[in-house]
Amino acid sequence: MSDENKTANAENDRQVVTALARGLSVLRSFRQGDRFLGNQEIAERTGLPKATVSRLTHTLTVLGYLHHSKRFSQYSLGPAVLSLGYSMLGNLDILKSARPLMQELADSVEASVSLAARDGLHMVYLENCVAYANMITLRIDVGARTRIANTAMGRALLCGLPEEDRADLIGQIRQSIPKGEWQKIKAGIDQGMIDYREKGFCFSLGDWRENVNSIAVPLVQADNSVLAINCGGPAWQLSAEKLENEIGPRLVEISRNLGNL
């Protein structure tokens, strides 16, 4: 579901404060790699009128969530956004237990091990541990997002969801993808379900990025929320056989240990 659709759906809910929903949609319009955005571009991304966006960006600037550049007459995310993100991560108890286990696996197999949560139709990275001895390790910043549709961690998340929630999310993914791409995406999701049922983990062999292989497992927490733990790296380094026989079982063990906390 796009941010524009999220805002529209929120405004149809009588319990939702429309102004707050619109303000958050402005913040969400900033994507990785965006240094500055103007009101017109924010309006196009959110589907909001430009006059409304102008008032929202002014308010968010006053509150410190946006910074206005007089030189470019555009906006960038402000320090208050970072403060919220770090408060969230700092209070996420699972990270304290997961980091040492993830780092041990990353160093052992000389790959990248990540923990991620769902954000709409994407997975957002909460932690990424890399092998210190391997300079070629896949490095991904905390806060980066990747699609659920064609990634191992996205498929693992789907496998960990209750059936009704899974069906709803798959429906949202289908609506967001061009018809010509859906059959390939669906085949990957279906195979992920089979792999998880038979082996306990899901693969992505070049589906996310060419020449990058990965494997993931769901992590169902005590409150039934679902995260995903992923291990990935260059295909020449992480063959399908190594993922299945060596890394997969260790990810399952890590997930089981963390799920029991």
C-alpha cells in the first residue's frame, strides 16, 4: 500500500486525527537518498494539496521534525525524527539479546545478518551485523527499507503471520505490483511457503539483487508481532547449499532462542 493510500484510508477512519495522519505522511514521503524535497514533490508523493503541504511543512519545521533550507527553498528531515527513531531502537529489548547472536553468526559465516520489521509493504532494518574480517560483506544501514514481495526476509515475515493477516498482506502486495510482474512475485512467495513448511526457512536467490543470495526465518515475539532474521551476501560466497545446510539451521536456532525470551 502506498503512503498516499495509507493517508486516504486513515482519513476514512473516524477515530483517526486527520491532521496528524497527514503530517506523518509528509515525513514518510522522504525516502532513502532524499536530501531535500520541496512542497510540490511532497504533494505529489502524498496526494495532498500543495497548500495543505505548505502548512504541514511549516508546522513540522517549527517542531524540529523538518529543516528548511533557505538556499534551496526545500526541506530535509530534522533531528527530532532521528531522536524518535533512536528512542524506539533503544527501547526494543529484543535487540539487546539478538545482537551478540547475530554478530557471532556473521563472523562465523563471513556474511551480513540482519533483523527487520514490517513497515507497510516493506521491511525496515532494525539491526545489521557484518563480518569484521570480510570487507565484501553486504552492508545495509539501520533504517533502510526493502520490499516484502521479493526478499527472503519478506517471505519469512509472511510465513510467520497468522493466516488471515498473511492473506490480507499478500492482497495488498498484489494490488501494488503491475500485473505483468505478479506471477513471478507470487511464485516466489509460494515457494517461500513451501520452503518454510519443509525446511524452516525461506530463500531469495538473486530475487532481491542480482548475484546476492539470502536466507531468512520469522521471529514471532511474545506479543505475537513478527520480525525476520536474514543472512545474505554475494552469491559466489553464499551458495544455495551453504545457506540451506549451514546457515539456515543456525538461523532457526537463533529465532527459537529469541522467541523464548
